[in-house]
Amino acid sequence: MIKIRSALYQRLSSYLSPRSCADEFSLFRMLDESGFEQFSPDYINQSQMALFDAHYLLMHHLHHLRLDWLENKHRVMDICLTRITIQPYHSGNPALQIPQPMADFYLNYREKDKIDESALKQMLESFWRQYAQHVRKPSQVDQALAQLSLDQHAKWADIKKRYHTLAHRHHPDKGGNPGYFADIQQAFEHLKGHYGQ
């Protein structure tokens, strides 16, 4: 893979400190204020393609930076839809296990060239459909995790530990509520299937 060391890469690297959190908008603003014209409101407001170009350029550099930090065991970057989170690197960091499903798309700049106005329109429509479904109705996995008081980044080991703690605490033989205990069991069984256990 080609190593990127552009001025944009260097600016992102210096701006994103350990234990920080940013969103794409704040990074656009910071880069515009740092003199990167591709992120200025005048440029990105020209068209949806201009906005996509700026988005892709940012994500391309962030994914390269993420891989470089991992390779050098420097920092861990989690790139999500609404936020970019930076943490110090340590081998037990749970963020190391978070998949980055869009990484291949953003790492290969030739992928950007495949996106024309029509493809961008389809991508945006697909995104908003999925977003609307996600906002309206939490998935069964999300509901099961919530039942165990866990978030969407929970690992299987966390799920097992939480289940055993809650099951022990709420077991009917120990005076617990049988209905709540059944809900915990059902959530755990659903997550077992989802995580392939």
C-alpha cells in the first residue's frame, strides 16, 4: 500500500490527539481554516459531487492514517458514520476489534473514480433508506444488547460476562424476577446466534 505523507495527512495527524473525538463537519472546518480549499464552503456547496469529493478525500486520508497508527502501534482510530474517535494504542484496546467495513473503498482512490452523479445519487438514497430504518426501529441485536445494558461495540467476552452477572443476580432461585430473568436469557440466546457461538 502506498504511504501518504501529504500536507493534509500531516495536518490530520497533528490535529487528532489521543483521547479525542471529532466529526466530519469539524474536520472540514479545521481543514478549511488551515487553508485546504477543497474543504471550503465555497467549494463543497457547488454540488453534491464536490461535497462527495471532499468527503472521500478526508476519509481516504483518515483510513491511511488509521492503518499507519496501527502498524506503528501509536494510536487507535475508530471511524464511524457520525464520529471519529482516537485512543492511545494498547494491545487490549477493544477498539482494535471494531471492523471498518468501508476501509477498502476509501483506501483505494480508484474507487472514487467509479462514482459519478448517478452512482452518488443511488448511494445517498440507499444511505437515507438504511438510516431511516435504523432510526425508526432498533435491530434485534441492538435490543438484545440493550437488555443486557451493553452498547453496540460490545465484544463476545463482554456479553458473556454481563449475562452471567445479570443471570446470577436475577435468577428466580435467588429471589429474582422470573420475567426479567427470561428476558435476559432470550437476549443472550439471540446474541449467541448473532455472534456465532
